[in-house]
Amino acid sequence: MEDDEILKTLSNELLKGAKMLSTHCPKCGYPLFEKDGKTYCPVCEKFKNENKGIENNKIRYDSKSTTKVDVNKILMEKINYLTMKLKDENEISRIKEIGEALYILIKIKKKIE
């Protein structure tokens, strides 16, 4: 889930009348929300719903074919690629951008393990 998507998810919760709490989710670090006496993390709930198709072994079928997709392998390839890009980057804004992407990929990898 990208930052824009996360902000949209959080904003939608506020528009639905949920209250943003000062405490944060222990899994993803985003703020917890409360509505109708229930405390929840909208980011984790949305992430969980989007990834119902991932099997326990973290392999799923690509929707365009019957080819198996190894999610862990893809994540590691992207992490390695970005790490190499970061090594050679000198522009501050690009370093920040790559760092944020790495952070997200590592968080996703930890969640599915």
C-alpha cells in the first residue's frame, strides 16, 4: 500500500466519523482509530483484506495466467535492487524516496512471514 493510499484510508475513516487516537498500531505504526467503541487500525485491516489471496506459503497465482508468483522472492529482489540504487545515489530527495520504499517493502516482508 502506497503513502497516498494510506492517507486516503485514514482520511476516509475520519469522514466516516471515526476518532483518531494518540496511540499507534504496534504492527504498522499508523494511528489507531475508534468508532462505536471499537479500536482498530484501518491500514492493517485494509492490508489484510487486500492480501486474502496470499496462501500460507506466500505463493499465489498471477491473475493473468496460471504462473505461480513467489511474493517473498519478488520482495527480496526489489529490496536488493533498491539497496544497490541507494548505494550509488547522491541526491538527498532520491535517497529519501528510496529509503521510504525500502522501509515499506521490509514492513510488508515482515508482515507476510
